[in-house]
Amino acid sequence: MREFEQMEMQFFIKPGTELDWFAKWKENRMAWHKALGMGDENYRFHDHDKLAHYANAATDIEFRFPFGFKELEGIHSRTDFDLGNHQKFSGKKIQYFDPEVGENYVPYVVETSIGVDRMFLAVLSNSYKEEQLENGESRVVLSIPAPLAPVKVAVLPLIKKDGLPELAREIMDELKYDFNCQYDEKDSIGKRYRRQDAIGTPFCVTIDHDSLNDRCVTIRHRDSMQQERVKIEDLHAIISKEVNLSNILKKLK
């Protein structure tokens, strides 16, 4: 199962440049983790004092789990151990001709390796909260970063009659092609909000009787529970701004 639980990359480089590239990949990979939005203070490097025989630098990116800091990802400068051994035991040359210097060499490797299941645990353990509310009630909420949340928006007609479900379905049909949505009309609106909080849905859109006339709906934000009245035509842009994975990628420029 190990290959299915690891995401690995091997980056091939010119011998003698490996420590510069190792430093760059440390910086890039830490930036990627922090861009997920789970708190910069929850990450740290753990540089290795004892190195494997094939490495000349190694570090772990660790995350603060409820049970302490543990490794999420390893970054290693593996010199020419990998390709050198392929070449040795296959009897075939595995070399790169570098036109800039006019010579052949066996590339060195900087490797990064992330634990998929560890990342999953990091997201869930960091997101799970039991909150006491001002009205004396409590709620369970998964504050999953919006770009990572499995369900992006829930569409909720206030009641199951008076044309509200029909308008809600119309909104659902507009959003479902770009976002993973849920439609829910069972139980009170409060209970439906709680269900969506528990699965980490960033936004709930409520359709009421005024919506039939002013073409506006109430959008509720999961983490703050704040509600605002917005135009139906603006919903897509509002949701996309928060849940689009490109928002994470743009932080890495």
C-alpha cells in the first residue's frame, strides 16, 4: 500500500548545485503547506543530524497534530545514488549531456515525499471543533479550508412550499456544474445549518419568500456564522472567490 499513501517527486539537477536546490525546495514546499490556510504556527522544519549514506542533506516538514509535532513530508538531497545505481546494475548509461558546459553527467536528485494519509489527518484534526455558542447551544464544525472542503455550498429553501423549492432548484442548477453542492429541504433551517457545519460546507444559501420578489438570497459563512443578503446573480462569483483551488496556487508565486 505504501505507493498509494505517498506522493513523491524526484527533481534532477546538475551535481554541485544540489544544496541550492535543496534550500529552494524546502522554501517552496513549506510555502505550499502554509498556503492551505491551517496556520503558519503549526508547521516547522526538523533538519536531520544523522543522514542516510546516500544523502548530503535532509529535512522533515512537521505539523502540530493534537498529539504533537509529527512529520508530514520529507525532503532529501540524494546525490547520484538513484541514477548511479540504475546505471551500475543495468549496465546502461544514464547520463545527461549539458549543452551549457559541454559535458555528460549523472544527474543528482532532490526528492520530496508527502504522506497522503498524514495530510488527510492533519486537515481533519486541525479543522474539527466543538463550539459553545452565545445562545447556550453548541455545534460541531469542520473548519476545513474552503478550497479543500468536499462540499462547497448547500442550497436550502426556507420551507418546502410557496415556490421556494423551485427557485432553490434553479439556483442549484446554476451552481452544480462548477461546485459540489448539496440540496436540503428537510427539518428546520437551524438543523440544516448544523448538518452542513459538521461536514465542513463553507457556504449555505437560503431562499426565502422575499427571494421570489427581489431575486436575493441569504448566504451564511460557516466559520463566523455571519449572514449577508446577496443577489442570486452574484452567488457564483462570491463562492468561487473563496473555494477555487487557484487561490492556493496564486499564493505560491
